[in-house]
Amino acid sequence: MGILSALGFLTRIPVGRRALEPKSLARAVAFFPLVGLLLGFIIAGADYGMRLVFPELLSSAMVVALLLLLTGALHFEGFVDSCDGLFGGHSRERRLEIMRRKNVGAYAIAGGALLLLLKCAAISSLPADAGRFWVLALFPCMSRWGMALAVGLFPYARQEGLGSAFRQSLPIQITIAGIITLVAAGLLGSTAGLILFSVATVLTLLLGYGICRMLGGLTGDTYGAINESIEVALLLVAAGILPNLAMKPFWQGGF
């Protein structure tokens, strides 16, 4: 099933080897946002509980750490590898070669540290009300929508690699991913949720276009980089707009 493949690929939840076969991974793209929503509710609930015991900043740092643990740092690894390759190489071939290496360089260390710092600071800056819960529930869903959209719109830069399995996805699967995300954004976040959805979509297009200009296409690492970039961008935007724009589900007076 596609949902099991999405869970197995995007999280540390064991679903069996069969669910991770190439054909299963192609079908999994439709469920990327749904898995992100599951992750979001887990960390939102954990954040609520931890803030009852720990200071704000410490709780925010533990939320970031929990998301890394739940995903096995899969996307974070892609982000730091992409930092090294995209900024450390001067040609397409050299950038792809750097991204294949197992060791990391200065760009990876600096980029990874900055990413984690910004996430912690943005989460700790969210208002301590119901809006904070819905932001934390939604942003992993929207970032994984960004990955699904990138899979459907942009070419793959390598002839082989795990990420190439997703290129077999059909437009209907990308459409399903978009519908899931849009419905979740509207129902759970009202106007603010739709703004975040728009930000995630536009940022995906910009990042995908920019990376393709540098590499000739996307790779598995750059899918992870797109996910992480959207996550931190959404948290920063939410920290800025939430004090002035209520974020609540429709059954609590959203819209």
C-alpha cells in the first residue's frame, strides 16, 4: 500500500521491506502530506506536554530533536549534503560528486547549524495558544507536499538513486497530495493555513527551479533540502503572522 510505503520511507516506523520497493515508493508520493500530518500531530502533542514541565526554549529544542528522531534525520541529511554540493562545487558534475561523498564540509556544518537554530527560535517565538498547536501540526504536512510537488514538476538529475523511484509517480498522485494538503490547511488553519500552503507551494517552485539550474535536475538529497527549507520558512512566517492573524480550525470559528 502507498501509505505504508510513505510511512516506511519518511519515518522510522517499520512497515516491512516489501513496502519500500520502487513501485510502492512511486505510489507513496500521494500520501507524503498525510504522513507529515501524522508527524505534526505527534510533535504538537509532545510540545503541549513538554511546555507544562520545561521552559519555552528547551521545549522548542526538544520538538526539533523529536522530529529528527521520528524521521531518522533523513531530510536533514539531504539538506546538509545539498549545502555542501550546491555551494561547494563550481560545475554540475562537481556538485553531484560532492553530494555523493559521505564526509561533510564547512557548508554542511554551517547550514545544518543555522537550520536547527532557526527552527528552535521560530518555534519558541510562536504564541503559546491554540494557534501554536495547529502550526506544529501543519508545517510537516506542507513541507512534504513540497517534496511531492517537486517530484512531479522537476526532472531527476541522476540516472540511478533511490529518489529516482519517485519519478514513476503519476500526475493523479501529485494531485491527491495537493488536495490532502489544501484541505488540511483550510480545515485546521483557516486563512493562516492557506497562507502557509501558498508559501510552501511558491517556495517549492523557486527552490526546484534554482536547483535544476545548478544540477540539471533534482536528487534525493535535494528533495530533503526542499523539505527542510520549507519547514523553517513556514515556521518563520507563522511566527510573524500568527500574532496578527488567528490560526484555528473551522469548527472553532476559523475563516
